[in-house]
Amino acid sequence: MSVADLCRAYGISRPTAYRWINRYNETRPEGLVDRSRRPHSCSHATLEPIENTILVLRAKHPSWGARKLKARLEMLQPDVAWPAASTFGNILSRAGLTSPQKKRKRTTPCSEPFSLVTGPNQLWCMDFKGYFATGDGKRCDPFTITDAHSRYLIRCQIVSRMDLSQVRAICEAAMREYGVPARIRTDNGAPFAGTGLLGLSKLSLGWMKLGIVHERIQAGRPQQNGRHERMHRTLKEDTTKPPAASLRAQQSRFDNLPLRVQ
């Protein structure tokens, strides 16, 4: 068969047919194997002298990063078109002069849907308020528990450390006084959640043994525990007022009331 007949039979062009024929004639069957499509050169590759200059300056200043190296070289040699800071970082990485950060372990997201609260003790919300200074200037790190239905403040206790032992002791005391709730809603921080299987921690595993369902809000979504966060706002507003100012405010409010004598 002629080349033209073969091209019509297989639906290819004549240049394509001659290319495969020439490759077969050069290396026999090995010429029919797919070759690498990697380009032989890169038009925007960093020139070797520029790369060497970057590595020399880094050797003089081992603690400098890509952006600082770029800024110094632009100041020393402003007539040179230096690459972007990301290219500086790639050059340092290829030379083994960077220490990549370890991938942070994330807590497994909670797949349990939130419950509908219709009565007390169905859902407890708990969290750490975070550090703030009270009206008398003292440090305050409270751990708080509220009932989601009644919004009753079950516990508001200062803790020296946000660890398992102190939180578990406060929770057990609250359950002895008010009973065991059906569900508990928290964030994904320690000691409520962990990076292990299903995001369980020692504290949440103990709750599971008591038959409590642990609800965890999504990361960066504090509004999913909005009732508790709103209580924290009121708590901070009332405790950061100076005692004298608070007393004067209450006194002035009662002074404005009309006095009636029966």
C-alpha cells in the first residue's frame, strides 16, 4: 500500500505518517514508544549567575529569608532584573537551605447534626472565655458552662490551666449537682477534642461512656455556639467595670426613682 492509501485508511495526515515511519527506521520498534514531552529549555528560567549570587548572599546571612534577600540585592544592584520572592524561595529550597514546616494535624470535623433544644438539660454549652483583666486589674481565665434552653449559667470558674484535669473536675461537679445532660456542645480545641480517631479526646471519650453526645462546632464558626458566646460578652462587660464606677451607676439609677410615701 502507498503512504497515501495508509493515511486514508487510518485517518491521519501524510506528515504524521512519515514522522512515524522515520522514527521506526531510526530506532526500530523503540521509536514507536511515547517520548517525554518535557521541553528542552525554559525561556523564563533564572540565569545561573543570578542564582549563584542569591546563594552566596544567603551563605553570608543564613537566617535571611527570600524576601529579605530580594530586598538587599535590589538595593545593592538595582540595575539587575531580580526574580520574584517566590523564585528566591524555590532556589533556596532546591539548594536544601530551607526547613519546611510540618503539616499541622487537624481535628476530624464533626459529622453529627446539631440537636433541637426544647427543654433544660438537653444541651450544655461550654468554653473558655479567654484571658481578660477584671475591673480591679486582676487576670481572669474563666471556664464556663451554660444550659442552652434556659441560658442558666451552670459554672463560671477561674482555672489556672486549660487542661483535662481541671475541666473534668468542674464538669463532674456540675453533673452531680444538675444531672447529666443529653448533649454537650464545644469547639474543637483541647481538651474537648483531639487529633485522633473521630476527633475524640479523653474528656469526650468519658462523656461518650456516660451516654452524652458530643457536638463540635465547625472551625472558625463561633456563631454556631452563639448563645454561649453572647453570655461571654455580658460576663466581660460586667466584670471589667471598676467597682466604684459600678456602684455609682447603681446608686444614680435608684436616686432618679420617685419617692412615694404611703
